[in-house]
Amino acid sequence: MPFFGERLTMAKRGADYLCYKLRMNHFVFAFALIAWAAVSAAGQERPQTNETAPDCWSEVRTLEGKLIFHDGIRQWIELRLDQPQCGQASIEIFPWNSPQLQILRGCRVRSTGSFGGAASGYYTLAINQRPEKIEPIGKCNLKAPFADYSDARPDKAIRVYRVEMHINVGLRELPILVRVSSSGKELRPWQAYASYFLTGGWVLYGNCGKGFVVDRVYGSRQAGPSHLSDPRTPHDTAMFFPPEKPVVSGVKDLHLGYSCIREK
């Protein structure tokens, strides 16, 4: 796959970065709905199904199945259906980071809502549903919601640190591993010092913690390490292009990184 200079125009970079900012500000779902509407208006086809389009897309449906959280390169939640719907054995449930869905992972549930289509690469499955109502069926061992690091901040004594990321693009079900260190000492939680976002077009953005800016970007050349803007400026972010098709590229394990320094 070509490197980033050939793969992404400046306009595309801007669009992807806008998506990233929207996600960070918790507006990604509104954006997804807008994108879905735009695709529909353009006359693009929805996923092929074994039922008629009006039945699949206009009705509010109540589904039953097992709720499964996938902690992979892209985190998402699957509803593995008891009975296929619209020719699909599973549908995607979002938002994956909803505390209500997190506590129900691993349980059989009953979910009510209308269907949406995979208008962009942000979705894993062809059909998705944002439940208007979801409840457990039978006995359910409720899980604890994921830790919330939204208020975590870097240690005030830290002036510079490194963010190292490992991605196995050959095994999509493995999460992106992140390690943050300063002078050889690991910094925890890493979420206080770094964040990342993978776009639908397989562009990976890496950011520093509050009060820090990106200095250097480095890593596996196949991922085209780069800066979005001028280094050491508030508008910059580390940018990588993990190969979407590792079988073709021959690359599976990627080691990426960037350094952060305190903003002046």
C-alpha cells in the first residue's frame, strides 16, 4: 500500500482529523448519523439482505442474543443473534463505550431499536443498532464498567516522555498496546499521558496528555510515521498509516512511537 503522501490528500487529512476531534468531544455518534444520511442521500446501496429494504430499515425491531465486547484494534460490541435478521447472524451495537452496554457484556439481552448501515469504516459489521431500550434476559452477571480516565492528568514533575504503541494488524482482535515512560520509568495510568484514535480510513492519530505537545514521531516505516502539523504546536498530532491488508503488505507487527514535551 502506498505511503501517506500518495494515500491521503490534504483534504482527506482534514476530514479525518475533524472526525478525530469530534470523537474526542463525544460527538462521534452525531457525526456517524450525519454521515449515514449523506450516504443515503447520495443513493449508495445499503448492505444486501435476505429481506426487503423497507422491512430491514424502517421498522423498530426487538432482537435477542448475546452481547459480546471486542477489545481489538477497533473496540466494538456485537449482538450475536438468536435468530438471523436481514440475513445477518450478528449486528453491531453502539456506542461501545456506553456504561449501560459495558455492564451487560457477556449476557443475553433483549435490544429494541431501528437499524443503521455501515456508512463508513468506523463500523465492523454491515448492520448496526443504537438501542432505544436494552435489558438482560434471565440471569446476568453484571460486569463493572470500564475505568474512566477522563479526569486523569500527567504528573506535574514530568517534563518529557515517550509513548510506545504496538499493533498486530494480522490479529485484529488484539488491542493496541500502549506504554508510556520517562527516563526509563513507566508512567501510569498511560491514559493520563496519551490517547489515540483509529479512523475509518485506517489512519491512526496519537496525542499527548494535557499540557504537552508532540515532539518526535517514529516507528515502523510501513506505517509512515508523520506529523499532522508543525511539531511542538498545539495543532499537531502523531500520525500513522497501519497497513489495512497485512497479507498483501507482508507486515503484521508494527512498533510506533512519539515523544511529548511540556507545552511552553
